[in-house]
Amino acid sequence: MVGKRIRMDRIFNRNTKRSIIIAMDHGMSMGPIKGLVNMEETMNKVVEGGANAVIVHKGIVRMGYRGYGEDIGLILHLSGSTSLNPDPNDKELVSTVEHAIKIGADGVSVHINVGAPNESKMIKQLGLVAEEADNWGMPLLAMMYPRGHEIKNPEKHVAHVVRVGVELGADIIKTPYTGNVETFMEAVDGAGNMPVVIAGGPKMDTTKDVLQMVYDSLHAGGAGVSLGRNVFQAKDPVKMVKALDALIHRKKSVEEALGIAGDQ
């Protein structure tokens, strides 16, 4: 659909076919954590760094998202849960594709924890949202995570959860990195021509760890990143995004990117 192609171009770089997406939906699950207290300040920093898109909840958009610095691709997150829930892995829909259209979003996202007790409900949500998004020409990013009490080695299940997102009609898959190029390549290959971007997870020990993970995922065929805490909790988020840009869009080395990021 023409509408979907136009919106995808606001999320992905048209030349590299890759994207730097900064996820800033953590306030729902974790509260006003470091980096997400002053949303205007953080938004301006990721824009200045050169991010392609951000993921936020609808209330943050209402606070004045489009007024922050230069424009940037907007992905409205439709899923929600809190860390106070007896089962934080149980995600519920908290918005709709139609509302995303009303507020001018370029895409929507849903979070699915495959292996969690309420997996069936979340998978149903993904399938139904995919149909609604397709009807409106709205790109759908599916956050596909292998999470549950019985999943001891989640990296072994990444290829499976990626394929679940593809099977149910997502347009972009976000998933954890498996830890090595070979196994992540299997996950990317299983997605066909679907772009797969990596999640960042908790704040990593060093900037080099983050950049090396990103570099390796690209080498395996990944289409970029959807990082959160490893960007907005960095000492200098502007430099961190610029370092990601060097890797993702300008194909620089980890050492070159590290020189841009500095001591984070």
C-alpha cells in the first residue's frame, strides 16, 4: 500500500534501508527513570543525534512530541504493563491503530512475550492489530521476546519468536540479539525480507559492548536498532546516537564509532 510505504520511509533511511529507533516507552513499566524525566530534553537529544524514529506512549505524544526540535518518525506503542503487576510479562492493549492515525503517528508497536503465561492472549492481540494496521496502511513493529518462567536460555528461541511475528503479519520485528552472528543470522533468514532490529535491554557495562553488539547484528543481516536505556541513559545521548549512525548508516567500524561516542 502507498500509505504504508510512505510511513515506512519516515522510519527507515531510504538509502540504507536501516533504522535507528529509540524506544522511550519505559515510563509505563518502570516509572520516570533516569533519562525519561524531562522528555523534551531527551527527545531533542536523540533528534540532534540523528535518530530515525522514537517509540512512545500516547500521553507523551499529547505532551507535545511534534514540538520537540526537528521532526522525527513517531511509533505509537499500543501495549502496556507495569513492573508492579504480579506478572509484568502480561501485556495489554492500551491504544488503537485508529488513535495512532488521529495523532499523526508513522507506525504502531505491540509487545509480545512468547512463553509467558498469557502468551495466547498476546499472540491474539498481535494478529488482530496486524489486520487493523494493514487495513489502514500503518506499519506495525512487533516486539518479540522469548520470556517466561520455563525459558532458561532465551537466546535459543529468538529465531522462533521472530518467525511468530512474521507469521502474524508484522512489518518490522524487534527482538533481542542472540549473542553471536551465526545464530542471529538464522533469525534474520527466518524473517525473509522482513526488517529485524535489535533491542538493547538493560544498560550495558560499556559503550563498546553496545556498539559491538550493534555491529555484529548488522553483519548478520539486521536492519538496525531499537535501543532505549543504552541511549537515553548514556552520559551523552547525542554522541551515542551519532555513534550508532556511524555504524548503521555510514558503515563505520566499532573503533570509529567508539571514537564518536566517547566515554559513556
